[in-house]
Amino acid sequence: MLISAPRVPPDSVDQGNDPLDRALIETAVDVARAGEPDEIRQALSRCITLLRKAEPSRHYALCEVSAGPDGRPVVVWRVGDGDFDIIEGEAFSAWFSRARRSSGEFESVVGKRAAGIAVAIEETSGWEGFACLIVSDGADIERVQERLKAIARLVAAALLRVHRRQVESFLQRRQQEAHDDAQVWLEMGIDIAWDANADGVLHCRRVLNRRDDLARSLEGINLAGMTVGNGGANMLDLLRAEGRVRHQRVAHRNLDAHKGQTFYVSGLYTDESAGVARPVFAGTLTAAHGAGFGSFDAEASSVLAQASTARRREEELRIEAEAMLEGLRLLLASSTSRDKLLHLTNLLSRGLGASAGFVVEAGFDGRPRLLSPETRVLDGGHIIQTLAHGLAERSLKVYAAGDMSADGLRQAFDLDGAHVATLALPLKAHMTYFLCGTRAAEGFSSASLAFADRFGLLLRQALLLREEQAQLTQTAKMAALGQMSASIAHELKQPLNTISLAAQNLEAIIASPKFEARTAEAKIARMLAQVDRASNVIDRMRRFGRKSIGDNERVDLVELVEGVVSMMRPMLDRAGTDVEINVSEGLAALVDGLQVEQVLANLLQNAADAISGVGTSAAGRRDGRIRIIGFYAPDATRQAVLRVEDNGPGFPDGILERALEPFFTTKPAEQGTGLGLAICDAILRESGGFIELGNHTGGGFVTLHMPSVTKIT
């Protein structure tokens, strides 16, 4: 919850210097001192208090927001006025989508009488975060916006500094762990770690490699009795004279009992303070069998190798568990099925050590159809045959380097490695496949292939969700056709009546003794025109009801809008609603045209219902008016925008933020399921766009933002 900032009466504002400048300066000092996330939050809570003193009529909220896999905001923390809690819901998500693209400029929060700025926390690790400042009464913000921008930039810089410090701390811990591992390696190369007092009496401080026999021989001997090297000098004199001895051959009568072994000693003179009873000398002793190190060293090396393998496998299991958890989180997230599939494909590719992975299925026409990382039809019917043949009796197959049967796959998908892995993903009615390549000389490890087999369950579930969403969209489309059936019958009845009357007239003309061919030809032409009219109605209905395959293509939005309005005209006429179309000539979007037709038809139906009073407490009106406006967005995205406005009662308070929730509706049960706008939202997000709801002075509006052809090209 938000940390409340105390309310300050207007008369307590400092009249000396500009309070906003004071807030900016003190915030800069506070965040510069902050070294931990909690310290930054405390500094920003104080900043909110200063801002409230400077502008008592406003409310403020500061927060750190990360962009989730689906592009929606994930609030890491926030501080601000307790009664100014707008950092949630669709309004905040829509604001964040615009603000993150607006290069640090203020954007309004639709329906909240607020505005905010999102400043990117510059990073290069793939993580994307923003420092956000939200202000109430955003309409009158020009006077102070530059200083508020400066505060937001200060917060972003402070967060970047703290994040980097945390990363450095983590790297230091990893470096220390590596150092500790190195120490273990060094210690495992010796047999005895010893120390000795000022008189040279030796004590075995640590015994390694199970050399207790050697420790018993050394315990209590004097360094003066240890002969070092070939010169005959004793260890005690050498250490006192030179300070250290490094890996010198050593002899002692107690060591003679250990036949066939050669001993090497290292030592260090540490300190000799009179009267202090503590070790003065320290060192190590190593036994070697014959010319080389013995079985104990080999055993130590084996233990170390096993430990290293265990640590490596433990790290692999940790990474696999994190990938599985991330995959489950993606499946449960509110992202689109397209985003789910893309992120899961990337996770599986990284787990296999591949630079890129692909998901492909057989299209309705038998041609291979790519589903991820993009959606398009591929050339080459051999692709599906190769995959189906290789995975006919198994779920996973690897093509090694030099296997020519996989050359077609390497070429079709431009795989950058000689080894190719394929994975079968069976669905309800057809088969889908995952494949990737690796440049590693040894190919795919058995552990990574086992992980792929398990992770394939998540990928298959994402594909099943995609199918179910497509089926739900088609069901909603059929329901819309059912609602329009009366209008369709009415529109077909008019040309049929005209044809019937013309046929009767033609029959009378033929039977008349004053038969004229020109008159008959005119009647026939009129009949054929009505046949074309009825045929066009049927074609529009058939196109609307056709199942979409989810491919994005260039769609002329002028033609699309006119077609949908023509199809919905009988329903709109019955409701007494006029439609005004004002779409820029040449406006085009890169979308699935069938699905956008469904979205627009649903919006027109909802607008007509709202004007008629269906699902609202307001009385219906007979002078309904709907405006459809189309244009390219003026910002850098250049998205194609369709805005549908009506002069109905608009969205009531408390309804706006829930309007896109599945199964939420204000209509009676027999007139609405609550899936219409939820499906519209899913369709727009699948296409890479988004939907925006709100009220204007004369009613309500719904705006569709779609990727444009100009942006793609």
C-alpha cells in the first residue's frame, strides 16, 4: 500500500524560496546519500511530503515499475499519498504503455484526472525498469512539469546506482566463492598442514587425504631435525634465516618408515614475540609416491572432480527449475497467446544452448506454417514430412552433424549450427513441432535434451491455450452472427421482394401483345442487380463467419470499416442510429482483417445497445449517433488508430476499469455474456496493439491501436 504523506495546510508553505525548487534540491541530496533500496524509498517518501507542501492541492505518487513479458507494468514498490492510489488497473496499464514510449514526457491517465512520466532506468542486461511520477490534476501541469521531470530523472539515476551496486555485490560474492574453491584445490593437494612454536616443536593442525599415519610420525618432532634439500640445512634455521621455504624435499628419521614415498615441505616464519604462547611457524607437507604424486593425490583429484561435476549439475538443475517456474508464470500471466509462445520458445532455446528456436505446424493447405518467433507460411512441403518421419515413433530426435536428412531443415530455418534437435508437440487435431540448432561441437547434452522433453509440456500447453482462445473467438463470432440473423433476413428479403415483383412484371410484359424487348431487358437487369445485392450480403456474412488463421497482413481500414457498417446497417437502422465515417484515406494496419472486423462489429453492437438503454439505467434515445474516426497516431509509433464514439450515457463510474474483464457485463443475461470486450482486447493484443476505453463530453468511446504498415516498413 502507499506510504501516506501528511497533509499540509496551504498557509504553512515556505514563502521564501520556491518550494518546488527546495523539493528538487533536497531530493537530490537525499537520493545521493542513499545506498540501499529502503533508503531511497525513505528519501522519496520525504520528497512526497515536500511536494505536498509546495502544491497542497495536488496528490503525488512515486514508484519503480518493470515491464513484464506481456508489456504490462509490474510495480516493484511505490510511495505517495494514501488516498491517491491509481497505480493499478487497466487505466494505469494503458498509461504505462504510452508513457514508456514517450521519451520522458508527461502522459495523461485516462479517466483519472491525472498525468505521469516514466523515465527509463538505463540498463543493458535485458531488464527494463522505469522510475514513474504520477500527479493529480494533470491538466494544469505545464507550470511545474520541468522540475517534476528533473525529480523523476534523479530517482531513475539513484535506482540505477543502487541496482549496479547490488550487481557488483553479487559479483564479489561469486568471486569470493571462486577464491574459496581455489583454496580447497590447494588444500587438497597437501597431506599435512602444520604449525610450530618458537622452539620449533611441530603440531599437525590439519590432516588431509586420510594421512593419519603421516600425522602420527610428525606430531611433536622438532623442525631442527628436518633436513631440507641437498645442502643438509635444517628447517628451523632456514625459516629463521630466510623467512620461508617453498616446496623443498625434506627428510626426517620418523619419515623413513614410510617406504617408497618422497616428502616435500613448505613453511613460513610468522612472528616471534617474547612471552606470547602462539605458533611462530606454519607450513605444509606433501607425500609423493615415486617420481609422481601418489594415490592419495589421485583420490583427492577424483573427489574434486566429482565435487565439480556435482556443482555443475546442481547449477544445471537450478537453471532448469528457474526456467520451468518462469514458464509456469508465463502460462498464468495475462499476456497474449502469441507472447506466451514466443517467450516459452526462447526459454527452451536457451535451455538447449541454441541461439534461436522455431515452432511450426502443417497449415490447412498442407504447407508448413511458422508460429514462433513470427507467424508466416513457409515454402517447402518437405519440412513437415521430414519432421513427421523423424518423430513418428518418438517425441524427441537429434540430427547430428553430417546427417544429410536434416539439411532441408537447416536451410529452411537458417539454423546456425550443425546439430539439430526436433521435438513433437501433439495437439487435439494436428501435430506441431519445435526445432533448433546448436554450434557446440559436442552437440546437445543429455541433460539439456531431458529438460527439453519436460519443458515441451509447457510449450504444448501454450499451443492448446492458443487453440482454445481461437475457438472462443470463433464462438463469439457465431454468436454475433446469430444476433444479426434478423437483420440478415431483413436485408435479404428486400432484394427477393424486388426480384419477385420484377419477375411478375416480366411475365405480364411477355404475355402482352405489345411486347417490347427493351422493357423486358430493363426488368431483367433490375432482377440481376438485386441478385448481386443479395449475393453481396451472403458474401459479407460468409466472410465474417469464416474462421481466422491468425495471420497478420496489410488491411485497408477504410474498406474494412465501410464493409462492417454496411453489414450492420439493418441493426443500426432499427435502433435509429446514424453512423458517420471519417477515416483517413490510405489508412492501413498490419493485422488479421477478419478478427478486426469482429472487433468493430462488436463495438458497433455495444454502442447501439448503449444508445438504446440496454444494460444502463439511462433511458434509450432515438437520435443515436456513432462516429468512426481513423488516423495515424501522431507520436513516434505511428500506429493506426480507429476510434468509435457514441452519444450514449458513456461508461458509468466503477465500470470503466472492469469493462475488459471476462464475463463482466451490465447487460441482462439473455443479451450479453461479458465476453465481447474481453475478446476484443485479446485480439488487439495478439496483433501487437491495445484497446483504450473512456468517456468524452457527449458519451463513451473505444479506441483501437494497431500496428501500422508504415511502422513495419
